[in-house]
Amino acid sequence: MVYRGVVAAGPLAFVALVAGWITTEVGRQPWIVYKVMRTTEAVTGAKGIPVGYASSRSSISDWLSRSRGLLTRLGRAPLELPDGAADEFAEVPLV
């Protein structure tokens, strides 16, 4: 059970990062809702936003597919320990 939590911690850290970013961006919306700022003033004028989104999405999907492949491969054929190394781990209780 502990190992599943460790495996889930990596992707969940990324989810927490993105959720924090979304929370920050959504927090800006009341300025528009309460008519303090016009929508045209709130929209960014940066030209490279689609390129940034595309490269981020590409990097994230590449990372996810590589991680999944690695974990699948390790699940099917675990790494073999050298002779005598298994004795060291035999005494450690698994939780």
C-alpha cells in the first residue's frame, strides 16, 4: 500500500502544481465580474501563447508515456539482484 502512494506521489505533485496555477488564474476573474476591469483589458496580448501550450502539452504527454512504459516494463520483469543481495532484504519487514 505504501508503494502505491509513493508511485502516485510524482503525478500528484504535478497535478497540485497545475491546480495551483489554475486557482491563481481563476482568482483574477472577480475583477472582470465586478466590472472593475474590462475583458479586453484582462486578455493577454502575447503572441507565443499557443506555441507554449503546444510544447508544454507535448512534453507532458511524452513524460507520461515514458513513465508508463518504464513502470509497465518494471512490473513485468523486475530487476534482478546480484547474488547475496537478496539476503540483506530478507530481514527487512515489508509494510
